[in-house]
Amino acid sequence: MGRLSTALKTLLAAQFLPRVVQAAANTEGPSATLHYRPLNGDSLREMARRRIHHGSGTFSNPMGIPRDGRFWQVLSWKLFHKNAYGDFLDDQPISPVAIDWEPVKAHRGVSVTKHSTVLIKDVDRVLLIDPVFNDIFWFIKDYSPLAFNPESMPRPDHVLITHGHYDHLDHRSLATLDPGTHVISPLGYDREFKAVGMTHRTQLDWFERYRDGAREITFLPANHWTMRNPIIGPNRSLWGGYLIKTAGGPTIYISGDSAYFDGFEQLAVDYDIDLAIFNMGAYAPRWFMAPSHMNPAETVQAFQEIKARQLMIAHWGTFQLGDEPVHFPPADLEKALGEKGLLRQWIPLGHGETYFF
């Protein structure tokens, strides 16, 4: 059973993760080469206008490292790499999540409730980002299972999808929602939403916007990639993050999954951000994960560059997709923020907790 689980995790990781630029399977040391492609002064907005991320039936990542087949490297990681966090893996807590939704429903302003999924209540509208209510595969343990019925949460008016990896776009979770719910997604997910009967959709390219009254949602670039089917191949659909100008006042940035890249300063010029919610999980080992996910130090750097007033992290504590234990990210981030004197700007929201503006 253990070997079968390892093999299945290997196939899953091969689907999730791109090639690295320069790394050895037995080292945690820094790479001599950047794990992203520098913009060198190029404008993200102009790149999007020129559609340089569009290919023939696929999309490409102008900030990322080109991806090719890396199955054997993933196999090396899973079978031969020594996990530096190995002594702590047995300490990973299982923390069922119970949420009292009544204060959220009663709140008249803006609030953020966090799990693997993020729920934003904006006055009279509810936005649900990357809904995942259950385990994604039987061989991937869920360390923060829901201890409530998802039907008890506020009914979402808009479901926002950042990309198509299975821990972000989950058919079973989407199927529990009203099929008439409005879905905002990147380009290229027709098959996925037809499969669950969700046809009320808005598809966005990078920097395109959707408006709902005083509410404005902009889809933004991220340094990532996506794939649903290894046979079909990667990047048949687009990926990214969101900038949400709420009707209730605050502007919220949702990073989605992203490796670090040198474009956050450009977003700071374009947008005045009150809260930045960065995905921060599966960041170890760096030789493998750096081209896909930010670690705590990079998250702090991106937060400084995007010049948001407050910081929150999501997408940790549920599935162990990297080497680090699921409960390590907040402590690792606290250390990184403390070194920069930024702890006062951090909102240390745990699973099932709500922050009210």
C-alpha cells in the first residue's frame, strides 16, 4: 500500500510541478540560476495586450521556466530525496474545521473566511475562491476536514477559479453548488464546467475585468501553470490571480498559486491594495518547488513589493503536497516577517476563522 501511495503521489506531483532551471536532487542549496524569467523592464499589461502568453491551443508563461517532462526528477524526489522535515511529519495535526456562519451572514461590510478555500462576503454578495470541500485523492490526506455541511455556508454569488490543478478546481465540490452560480474563471475551462453543469460563466484573460455594480474583479498574471490530464498535456487553460475592488470598500489581492517573479512592483503601481492574500504552501524542497510556489521569504518580498497594507496567507494546512509539514507555514512566515519588522501587518488567520473589516 505504501509503494502504491508513493507511486500515485509521484504521478500527481509530476502533474503539478514544472521543471527547475538548475538543481540536484540531493541538495537544498541555492540555485546559481534564477527560477523565474526576469521581465527586464517589460510591462505585464503590455505583454498581456500583445497576448504573448497565447499559443496554438495552449498558453505559455512568459515569467516562468519552460516546462517539459520531469517524471524522473519527481520520482527521484519521492523515492530518494531525504526530507529535511522528516522528524516533524508525524506531528502534523488533524484539525477539523467548524465555522459559525451566522456572524458572517449578519455582517454588513466585508469579511474574509479562510480554509483551503477563501470566502469573501462583500456587503450583499459572496465570493468563493477555489472551492475544495473534501479530499482530492484517496492517497492524499486531508489534515483540515470540514466539520460542517457546506450547504450551511452563505450561498456564493460568484465562484472564482484561479487555475485547474485538482487542489483548486474540484468537480465534487463544484457539484455541491447551485449549477446556476456565476463562475469567473481563466480562459479554457469549458470542459470542466460543462461536466458539473455550470454554464453561467465569465471567462477572463489577464487584466480583463468583470463588474457587478460597484464591485470590480480583475484577473491578473501569476508565475504558474496548470494541467488536468498528463496525456493531453499542460497549459491547455490559463491561470492567474484576482484583484477584487469590493463594493464595501477594501481592495483585496488574491495571488492564486504563483512562484516569485519580478512583477509585483508593477501591480503596486496599478492598484492600491488593502489586503494581499498569498498562497503559501508546498514550498519545500526549494530545488524542486521554487518554480511553482513562493516560500516565506519570497512571500514577504512579494508583499513588500506589492505594497499592500495587510497580509494573509492561504492554501496551507490541508494537503501535504511538499516536504514541509502542513502546519509549518504560519510559523515560518512569522519568522520571515519578524526579520523585516512587518509582523504588525500580518493577519494570522487560522482555518475556519473570519476577519471582519
